[in-house]
Amino acid sequence: MRSTELYKNEVVRMAMEYPFLMHVIQVITATHERFLASPRNAQRSLIESYHWSRGAASLNQKISSPIRPQDRDALWASAAMLGIANVTSLEASTPTEAWPMKPADPSDLTWLHLTRGKMALWKATDPLRPDSVFHFMKDEYVTMSTEPSLLEVQDMLPEFVELCRLDEPLACDRNPYYSAVSTLSQLLPIKCTRATMKNYLVFLNFMKVPFRNLLHQKDSRALLIMAYWYGAMWDSLWWVERRARLECQAICMYLERHNGSERDIQKMLLLPRIQCGLA
């Protein structure tokens, strides 16, 4: 793919000039090597930790000052790859060690918040501008940066409409599940592959604060929606595979333990259980 060639050639060339970008490339390289050696290995290597620390510190220092036009592509390349590294950064080897099964911690779902930070840097660097090396990826980036239209209730997944009471008056404005279910309903008919991953990332890029708060509270309906999103992605790309599989399993186990008497939820868990390998 042209994007792969871009990162192998142009981005590596830029890294010779920008140390923060070189550190980020080393993070991705070391993380991928660890995954290839042992896909279930959750222990970040010393090399990963070193380059992550140096890269993040250097990048933060760079963006704390006015951004020069000539630095924009290197900054966006770093943000994009740190986004990938952020998704792969999961310190769990079993579902019981993964969120939401593990004990609550202030760092829970930090990766979701960092996704929003990447979108802020998107606006500052504007990789869609004509002189950007990323300009040829315009169609892909437009998809990821365009908020999807809200579906009418009759066009959404009927099980979620009933479970989340999306057919009640003013649900579109007041129901915290509405936007998430609307987006999920548009995604699930699309098989998640390398080519369509951009569509699935829209779910993260435009996740509303009320829904994200429900995830922090381990709300059963929000968790079930997340399980369906994970379940569709677990066998797609290496950098999302382990988080999708383990956290989907953890959500299923959590809902079985804490919501076992809710038959509608247990019935809807069957699909993600199959997808993540629990059934």
C-alpha cells in the first residue's frame, strides 16, 4: 500500500532530522518485534520504554512552542505512530488482568483520552494540506476525521435499540448511548480489515464524553457496545489484535459475573464471546 511505502521512505527520511520521530519509530519497531516473537507478551521491553519516554518527552517539548510549517509532517507522523503504540500498550496477559476485570485504576482507559489528543494535533498540523506528504491519503483521513451522521432509530441494531431505550422521546439528544449505537450500526456490516480500519477508528474519534464516562463506571450497556466494537476487530491488524481480544474477553467475563441475571444482555453476549474465543 502507498501508505506503507510512505512510512518506510519519507517518514524514515524525516526521522534523520527529527529525533522525536526517530524515537517513535524505534518504539513501533520494538513493539512489533515483541508481538512477532510472542503475541501474548504484555511486558514492554527496556528498549520500548526508553524510546517511548524519550520520544514522548521530545514531542511534548516540540509542540509546547509555536509549530513551524516545516515541522508539521514530522509531528503528525509521530502522533499517528504514537496512537498505534498507545493502542498496543496493554499490560495484561490474561482477561482477568485486563480492563474491566482488573481492579479499578486511575490509568484505566487512558488510551481513549490520548486518542482525543491526537485529533487536536491533527488540527494543528493539517496533513490534508496540498504540500503535505500525507496529502495523497486524503480520502482515508477525511473518513477518520468526519463525524458520521446519526441514524434514525429504525436503521439501528434493533437489540441495542430495545436494550438502551433508544426509541424513547428525545433519545437522540439525551440518551448517552445513541451516538455510539448509531456509529456501531454503521460499522458492523463492514468487515474490519486493513483497508476498513479507518472506518472503525471513527468510533473512537467521535466518542462522546457521556458515553466515555459510562465506560469508566463500567456501565453494562456501554460495556456491551464496546464488546461488539472489539469483537469485530480482534482479528484485523497486529497493533489492535491483543487489546481487542483481551478486553473483549474481559468485558464478557465481567458482564457474566455482574449482570448474569439480565437475560437480554447475556443473550447479546453470545456474538462477542464467539468472536473473542470464549465460546
